[in-house]
Amino acid sequence: MRDFQVIYLSFLWIVDYLSSGKTLQERFQRCAVRCQALARDGLGYDAKLADQERAQAKFNGCLDECGKECLSRIPKLKQDIVAQIQRL
């Protein structure tokens, strides 16, 4: 019975940890919303085309940084999942 409990608890840990992928997605979404706000803050009511293009470039650059940050977290996530599976 003890082996079953260890396997079951490990399984629960893995499922919980995999849900952190959802957390990663939510983190990216929050970052994207921040980028959108930063880009919009630079625009006035009657923004010219050049202003809109600058805001779009600012948004794109910010979103790129969000993506890089989230991607940098994936190897650690994978490493932790593999380590837990190997414990089984």
C-alpha cells in the first residue's frame, strides 16, 4: 500500500505542477495587458499615424520581452517535472 501512496502523491504533485503551465500562460497574458496599457498611455485622443506606429512598435517590443521571460521559465518547469517522474 505504501508504494501506491507514493505513486499517487507523486502523480498529484505532477498534475499540480503541470497546472503551473496555466500559471505561465496567465503570467504572459498579464504581461501582454501591461504592454497594451503602456502602448495606449503614449497615445492621445487624436493620435496621428506616426504615433500609432510608435505605440505598436512599443507594444511589440514589450510583448517580445514577455515571451522571452516566459520561455526562459520552461526549462526549469521541465526539469522539475522530469525529476518528479524519475522518483516514481
